[in-house]
Amino acid sequence: MENKIIEKATEMYLTLGFKSVTMDDIASEMGISKKTIYHHFENKNDLVEAVTLSLFETISCGIDEIMTLDKNPIEELFIIKDFVMKNLKNESTSPIYQLQKYYPQIHKTLMSRQFEKMGDCVIDNLRKGIEQGLFRNDINLELIGRFYFAGMTSIKDAELFNPIQFSTKEVQETYLEYHLRGITTIKGVVVLEHLLKNKNQ
């Protein structure tokens, strides 16, 4: 039952927002009593924490699996982006904004875990790109890794990137292309443009 509650809460939080969805809403949607939820989670804060941890673990395991597929590092980043967006239901900025505003400690812990995970993945990706001649060999791995993480975090700011004006998908894809064009070699640009052309067909 605990996993079912987390699953339903995740779906509702990502669709409607962490603050907007109440324990009553989740109980009603599942056809169970609120008491049943409180049997597994002491309060809403505990449930929100469990949901974010579950999401993080699911996405982390998925990224690890993608990185074993032996794709070229440019394609790998696009596959990871698509996978993450699918698991976050194309992640409108509202749920993340609500998490940051109303559950700051949980958001801070999540950001810390994401930085640790994403930092390792990005640096592995950069190293692979340099070895394959797709990324420039003069880039500062640690710095570029932090630039990428900072950018991925910033594009979730609803005030900067109003979801009415810019779709989440457009923002994510444009940022990824922006990142790649800054680090690719001539050989890498050819691979990137071929991939972009195929995606747009």
C-alpha cells in the first residue's frame, strides 16, 4: 500500500503541484481513507519527501542504464533528457516551484543529490566526448559540469521561463543544444546537426 500511495501522490504532485494536492485529494483519488495514508506517512511532509526520493531513485537508475547503452555522448544526452521529461510528465515548472517554496529543506536535499548524481554523469559524458573527438579537449570538465547543472536548474524558474510563453520541451531542448554547441568540435557539430535534423522530421 505504501508504494501505491507514493505512486499516486507522485502522479498528482507532478500534474497539479506539491502544495495544491492535499492528503484528502490523494485519499479520494485512491478510494481509501486518509487514516490509511497516515498509517504509512506521519504527515504530508513525510509523503512529499518519500515521493521526491522515489523519483530521484527511479531517474538515477534509468540514467545509469542509458549510460551503459554505448551511445555517442551527444545522443546520450538527448536520450537522458527525453527519459527524465517522461518520468517527470514533461515537468511544468509549477511543481518544482511549489516544492522549493513550500518544502525548502526537501528541495535543498533533492538539489544536493541531483548535483552529486548529475555532476558525475556529465563529467563521464564529457570525457567520453573528448575521447571520441566530439567535444573539445581544452574544456574544464568540473567547470562545464557545474555550468550545465546550474543551467538545468535555472531553466525551471517559472518567472524567467514563463510556461505560457515557452513550453518545457522547447526550453529543455534549446538549452541542451546551447550547451552542446559550446563544447563540440567540428566533428561533434556534424553529429549534433544530424541528430537535430532527424528529431525535427
